[in-house]
Amino acid sequence: MAVGAALQAHLDTGTTTLCRCWAVTRTDGAIFGFTDHDRSLSFEGVAFKADSGLSAAAIQQATGLSVDNTEAVGVLSDAALREEDIRAGRFDGAEVTAWLVNWADVAQRLVQFRGSLGEVKRSNGAFQAELRGLTEALNQSIGRVYQSPCSAVLGDMQCGFDLGAPGYAAEVVVESVEDRRIFGFAALDGFADRWFEFGRLTVLTGAAKGLIGVIKNDRLSAEGRVLELWQAVGASVSEGDAIRIEAGCDKRAETCRLKFNNFLNFRGFPHIPGEDWLMAYPSSGQLHDGGSLVE
């Protein structure tokens, strides 16, 4: 990005009043501002705190499609970044913007980096975060995958199914919880056994509000219903907290057609030949009339 005329004039003086500012925007919309100046600053509707103890390494940038990257190091504190929030994954994938700022006139500033948070490490009351540039997204595979199961995510644009439809989600109160992973309910029998397997559990209230888990097992019995997640929720979940659970999809064509009545949007190839067929060879005992291999 080009340096503005006013900032360039300030740089040309040889005696500068410069600092760096960072804005971190989490996926839930929460915004955190930091600066390495000795007093707090404010611009673009963000307050940049001076007591956060955040600093950054040199930014590595290159022409072409190489990924810009740098690192940020800071102190964990209740006033800035809390360890429990990082451990819970609230900062995973957060957007990051870094400026070079004239602290004497914050209108004179330059965006030096824009990207997202990568790996975050915690130790001894401090954290170290990898910052990845916008071209990092180009490393992701794009395109159709030829496979038997569906490649869409239930409820996304490709799938098109409305999870808000009656019978496919429920908002309930946690009755019992074990290890932040196993949830029990005395009466949640309006849904078939295993109805929520591979679905999502979203915490609506409490310390873990906004966190999401994927349901591994869903068992309905005479004693009640038990939901088990693949991985424990990143923060504490207590009895009485509200959660939302959504029906799951195992990506099979039969499930899409019978459970969701959404086969027109099925994104898999259920009739693609399997490995046994690919490795098969002609035999005199088989029929070779050129007919369909799918019955």
C-alpha cells in the first residue's frame, strides 16, 4: 500500500513519532486493539490499549503469491487476552490488521499487514501468535471431489437445507454434563435415536457461550438421552446453561433423501465405482454384454 503524502512528509523529517497498532477481530465480532506506544490510541472506531504488552516481529513480505507472515508476542491478562479464551478457541481464525501510526497525528497511518491468526502458543503467562497474510487462503484446496459421500456441509450454500425447519434442531437446558463432553437429558425423546449424530452443539449461555462442538454419539434409551462430543468444549459448561443441538448428516445418499428430503442438492457421487471394481479384471464366468454395472 502506498504511503500517504502526510505520513511520507513526516518520515522525511528524520525525527519521527511512530508506533505500531494491531486490531484483532474474532469470528464472534469482538474487537481488541493493541499498541506498542506508551499511551492508548483510538482510530477507526477501535481503542488501542497501551498496557497490553503486545509486540510484533518483523513482517516478511514478498511479491507474487507468497504468504506474508509475522509473529505477535504479548502478555496474557484479564484486560487484554485471557488464556481461557485462547484455550477455548475464541481467537482461532481471528482477523488481524496492523498499522504503522504517527502517534502525534493518528490520521497519518499505513496498513502494513492484513491477515488472520494462525497457531497460538501459551507459556508462563504469555502468548506467541503466528500471523498469516491474506494469500494463505490460496493454499486451500478448491473444487469438486469425486467421492461417494456428499462433500457439502449440512446447511451451507451447497447443501441448501434449512436447519431451522421444525424437527431438525432443539434448544434445551443442560441437565447434566461430564468433562465438558458428555451431556445427559432425562426427557428429550421427540427425536429418533442417533438423530443428532454428526450434528452441531452450540452453547448459548454461560462461560462457553458461542462455542461449538460436533456430536459423536447420540443415544436414546428409557433412562433419557446422552450426547457425546468428539472433543470437549473449550470452556466450562454448567447445568442450567442453554444449548442448541442440530440434526446430523453422515453424508450418505440415503440419509440425504430419507432424513432431509434434499437429494436434489446431494453433492456426492453415490454410483461411482469402488476400489473392488477398479481392481477387478475380466473373468470367463462373468457376463460381458456392455450393460450397466449399477443395478
